[in-house]
Amino acid sequence: MKKMVMVTIFILFVFYCFGSTPKPKRVGSDTCTMCHDTIESQIDKTPHSPKKGVQCEDCHGPGSVHADDPSPKNIFSFKEKSPKSIFEKCKKCHKGMHKSWSSHFLSGESCLNCHDMWHSEEENIKDKSIPTEGLLKVESTQLCLKCHTTQQNEFNKPFHHEFKGVGNSCIQCHNPHKSRKELRPRKMSKKCASCHPDMSGPFIYVHLGTQYEGCIECHKPHGSTNPNLLTRSPTRFLCLSCHVDTPSFHDLSNPKYENCTSCHSAIHGSNVSSKFFE
């Protein structure tokens, strides 16, 4: 009797798990747009368009059960999912992403905090005529500075990297999906060299000050109150923060020696002088 009860319970359990709910199957994007007809024109403007080979079910999962019972519970609805679930869904196609590569991912930011999938059934969807590059909610500079307020304040200083009027200036230097890698000094200096090649070498005589923290040893990359984005001013105070053993004839009270770079002009490195005279 006990054995029969156990078998009955097992059969009911199997039926509950596998028999009561049909396994969802793919039905195609045409079936989806029969109901979600207001989003078809919007999604066609994006890289996620079915016309470009991306199907609704690639992101939202098989839709047969949802087609029979249009409950949000019967489909993968991004509105109800955690940042982790959304990241896992997006990276199935965007394979160049890894959670440990970006401080955004590790801090629990969702892909949808920055990106807009550009399809919705809300009334204001009609205002969205042209998607931004990368499906960003707004141009990257505006988007980044909403969270990175310290950098926004630095951009407002007298000397700064140009960013006003430049649509996506932040991503010219930063890759938001690989930001942790870029925090390494050599990586940052290599990024600077893409616009400042004359400062990058290779040099026979290398300024050792650039070998530890890279360019940010002397420069503030976003903005500074000092010319040339220097961390200190006048320039001699910056030099003296490392060069405490200057020769005795360097009389800093003499205007001739007040500006170190008047003589040591090749301060980033030189191929002819170990003293960086040229």
C-alpha cells in the first residue's frame, strides 16, 4: 500500500512538472507583431530588427505559451528581471562582454540603465524617431555625467578636455564595458597616446615618472585649474615633488630656473639626452 502511494505521488509530481504546462515553442516575430503592432515600426529602426535577422524570441524567449495566454509571466519581460538576468540575456548575442571586465557590471548596473531597446507600447514612443548610436538613452557624454558627477565638475574647470558639443566624447577614451581593464596605468597611457603620439615614444631615455601611474602622474585627464591639465602649478612644484635632489646651481629664486621645462623641454622622453634637454 505504501509503495502504491509513493508511485501515485511520483506520477502526480511528474504530471505537475511536465504535463500541466506545455513547453514553449518559437512562433516567429510575425505572430508577436499581430498583437504588438505599435512596436514594429520602432524596432525596424534598430539593429534588433527582424529585417536584420534578429527575432523577438531571441531576446524574449519562445512565445507559443504567451501567444495563447498573453500574460507577462509567460514571456521573458525585461521590466521584471534583475540586472544580472538582463546581462545574461544580452551577452548571448553581445559575446564581447564579461562581468568582471567592467565596474558597471560589478556594481549591479543594468544594461537598460544606459541602453534603450527602442520599442515600447507607450504613447510617447512616437517621439523616438532616430535611435542614438549604440541604442543609448542619450548621447554618451550626457549619460555618463549623470552618474560621474566628479568628472562633470572637472570638465567645468578652466582647463579641460573638450567635450561640450562633442556627442560621444566619453567613449572616445573609455570603453564602459571594459572599464576595469582601462584602469591600469599602461592602458591609460596607451589611450592618451592615440591622440598625443608625440608624447608616447618609444624613447631611448624614458622619464621614469611616467612608468608608475602613467600620464595621470602629472596630468588630470578630465580637467584642471592648471595649464596643460597639470596636477600642480607652477610647473616647478610638480617637478620638485619627485626631484628633491636638484643640483645646487638650480637657484629657484632666480627666474632663469623657475620654469624647469625651459631647459628640460623633452620632459616626456628623449632619444638624445638623458637630461631631457631635447
